Amino acid sequence: MDDHQLPPDLRRLFADGGKGRALAADLPPGEVMCADDGRPAFWMSHTPATGALWAALRAEHPRSGLWPLLLEESAQPWSVARVAPDDPMLIDHFTAEGFMAEVWQEWVAQAPEEALGEIEPFGALCPGLAEAGVLAADPDLVAEWYAKELAQRGMPIGLAAGARGADALVTLGWQGPLHHNEWIVPMAAVVRSWEDRFGARVVCLGFNTLEMSVAAPPTDLDHAVHVAAEHWAFCPDNILQGSGDLRGYAEEIVGRHAWSFWWD
């Protein structure tokens, strides 16, 4: 028997009981949080976590199947379990390009013509996905750096079952973008695509915020403007309540190794 097999509470996070999963890292005191219907959703520590713990748990992910997440605003929704866990296999039915095109089309259909300036230089025509970035460093090392930076805020850490960070958003049942999109599953398809194309990693969640590390960010303004269009479809508030247009936002993300999203 593996001395590092998952403890019973963590096994509850897997439909198969965590069969074959193991975790060698020492966890602080914590508990499994359940959705309103009683389904186990994620494990959360009782005390703030360090960046070193996040890194250790991330390194254990291939064996444990548990993705670590720093959790902001721990009083809500985490401690009251205002989450809606779902099956990550549903993500396979969606694509980042399809999500972007649908958001773009719906917005253009109802927006006044003068509002199209918000999404210049593309306007009514959805540009599709940007080209992949070029890795500047190992994605996992960049994620560990960002976790160390964010952990200084003093946050608990969570563990959610999932083959990758994007999937953990679904199994945990995070509802941060609820006012933009009622279902996190298609948005997780976008995050998967960013993981693949930009070496992005999900590091931290809040009530309505998402923090990701980025190992292959756009390095020139034209590429960044195209990436900004994707960010607009994913989280319009980032642009409209920030710089106000895609080019101004693009200037902020050129060469930047962290992406932050916030939904009103």
C-alpha cells in the first residue's frame, strides 16, 4: 500500500474514490467544502498558505489529481460553499473559438453602432483566436513565482479535482463570471486554450476574480491587441472598466507574465 495515498476526506473529491491517487505533501488543517446539494466540491485550508505550499501541491498534481488554488475572499463564497460543481468532461463539447464567436456575435447584434469602437480595430467581425505565444520560461515555474507573489496577501489554499487548472474551475463549481456567462463550462474551454497557447496556469480565485500566470505572453502590440480581443470576450469588464479600449488594454499585457480578470 502507498504510504502517501490520499486521506479519506480528499478521496471524496473523486467520483471513483481517488483510486490510485497519492499525495506526499503535508497539508495544514482544513476540510472538504460541499455544495448546497451535499456534493463534495473542494478542500480548503483553515489557515493562510505559503507560495511554497502551492508549489509543492502543484508538483504533486500528476499523482494526486488535485489542482491547488489560492482562494481570495475566503468568507464568500468558499466557506459557505456557494459553488455549483459540474463534470469536466463537458468541457470537451466547447471550444475557445466557438465561445469567442458567440459572445462577439451576440454583443454586436444588440450594441448600437457607435459602441463598436470598443472593439476596434476588429469591429463587428470577430477576429478568431490569436496565435500562440512563445515560451519565455517553464510554465510551472512561472506559476510558482506568481503563487509566491499572491500568497503574501494571506489566503487559504484550496484543492480541486481536475486534470488541469481549467478543469478544476468546473469541478470546484466556481461562479465568478456569473453576470457575464451563467455557465463556467464553456469558459473553462477558453482557459484550456490559454494553457495550451500561452503557457497559462490557474493560480488564484476570488468571488469574482481569476488570477493566471502566463509563460508565453504576447511580446508585440499587434499580437497583444489580438489577445486583448479574446480577453474582451472572456471578461469585458477588464477592458471597459479599465483602459476602455483594446489597444490601451493590449499595452498593459505586452510581455506581462500574469493575467488578472474581474467581473462586475
